[in-house]
Amino acid sequence: MQGQLYHGQLLGVPVSLTVGEQGFSLRTQQDGLLELPFAEASMKAGGDGDIYLILGWPNGAEIYFDRRQDPIAQLRAHSAPFAFVAQLEQLDAKTTVASRSRFAKTAAVIGTIVTALVLCLFNLPTFVMWAIPPSVEVSLGQSVKKDLKLKPTQAPILQETVEEIGRRLLAAAPNQPYPFEFHVSDDPIPNAFATPGGVVVVNTGLIEILDGPDELAGIIGHEISHVLQRHGLRQAVKSLGTYGALAILTGGSETVSMLSTSILSKAYSRGDENDADEKGLELVYRASIDPHGVPNALEKLHRYMEAQGYGDGGGYLSTHPATGERVALMRRRADALPARIYEPIEVDWDEVKTAASAVSGG
């Protein structure tokens, strides 16, 4: 992966780094082979607007990673240690919040001038997404839920099971701003989805093909992660173009309606799906639930897709591509997590599956 090296006479030199199990390594004309262990790295943000994640070592070497190039995703792709990546994620999240706070204070003083600068210098859809408060997302989620006309399950045990798993996962994600709600829809199609603001829906057809509560937790954790990362909101804002983004930014009265319609017509990007996989796996693990339920659930979906003739080119109803490659990657991620004692989800799964089959017509 790419970075900029500051060490001795080398000031901001672009370098290619090899990611190993213990740390980075690179070669320079000045130092020859330079080894930079993960365990000795310090972390901070810096640069104009905190656009860099900066790692430093006791020997004086510093590597600058451009946040706009998503170095955290690159480290995951190179199988960097989970704990190291998690530390960088925390720094990245704190930097984003701090940057938004500083911007808000400045905007309160100079108002329209800052807005004009933002329109000129920043990517408008991305700015709009982060400027929308959680309260708008919650209203948006409720609007989408009404438009969907869900069929609430007639089997209480299914609703109780999904709510219990949802509560347990949210307990492992404290201080998030959304009043999550969980619903089971009597629909035979294996599917689950989430709206911005925290409305999570699981179809009975999905529960029917799963083989345990850990697998259901893997799916629900994935959907919670979509909400926490604002994936649905981002897709909607991008689809509206400049005019729609400006209407949202200026508080137009049709904002919620515009976004609601867009969300119903848009699928997640592959990048968002991969991000929700990673974050969902980590959330399940933090909740002391066996993370192998994540790849196991994806494998069930993969088999279902193949049976229906989708193959690897189809999708979890075209929006959640459960490819064999994705299953294998999540299994490797789960296997690589540090060993711990998992707390079972207390539920009679045979009874749950029987209820799901009955209402789905299976």
C-alpha cells in the first residue's frame, strides 16, 4: 500500500509498503530495508483538515496515509492485525467527529461564506450526508417503513427472537445515536434490510434457511452496521445529484420525501457491503457471539442464490451479493479473531424455524 515517508533526510517521499504479520517493511536508498512493527507504532491525525492518519515509530520514522484513499480498508485487505486496525478506526472516527464539530462552529459564525467554500472545495454529496442530523435519518426511516407496507409476523416467537438478538448487538455498540427498532415480516423471500435511522427488517424466509441464532445475529449485525455507517443515506444523497443535495443542505421541505423515494430504488455498493461485513463481524464478536455465524449465514444465502439460478452474479435479492469469495473472506476473518468464550443465544431454534416455515408457507 502507498504512503509518504518522513525519516532523516527523506521528507514526504512516496513509498510502497509491504504489510506483514508483525508490521510494515519498505526499502529506501538511505536506510535499505526498514522494518516498522505494528506494536511500536503511535497514531495521530494531521495535515490540513486532518486528511492524514500518521503513524510514528521510536526510530523517528513517520508514515503519512491519506484518509481519502481509505487506508483502513487497504489494511483489512492485506490482513493487518484486527487490534491494530481497530485502533486506527477509532482514531479515524474521532477525527471525523472533531472535524465536523470544528466546521459547525465556524459555520455558525460565517454561515453563507462557509457554505460557498464547501460547494467549491468539497464533494457536495459527501458533505451533505455528514451534515444531515440523525433526527432526519430517523424520520426518513419511518417514512420508508410506511412506504414498504410490511406484513408484521403472526408468530410472536420470531419477533421476540429478532428483538433479543438486536438488543444484545446494540449493547456492544454503545453511544450510537439511533433508536433502533426490529421487525419480522411474513415474507417467504430470504431477505433482510435496514433503513437510515435504524429500522431493521428480517423476512421469515431468511430465518427459515438459517441453522442457528448465531447465523441470524450475523445478518442482523450486518444490517446494523449499514445504519451506523450511513450507507443507505449516502446512496440516496448521491443519487439525487447537485440539485437534490442543495435542497437537503438548505433544509427544503421535501427533503425526507426525496430521500425516501431514492432509498427504495437504490442498492448498496460492493464497497458498502464489504464494509458492513467487516463491521458486522466485529460487532458480533464484541457481543460475545460466535462470529462464524456470519460466514455460515452468507453461505446459506449463497446456496439459495445458486439454487434459484443467480450464481455469483446475482445477489441477496441483487443488493447483498453473497458470492463464494465473500463467504471465504469472512470465514478467514472469523478464524483470525482472538479466541474467547462465546455466550450462547438462549432460544429454541427448532421452534423458531418451525414458526418461520409455517408463516412462510414452507
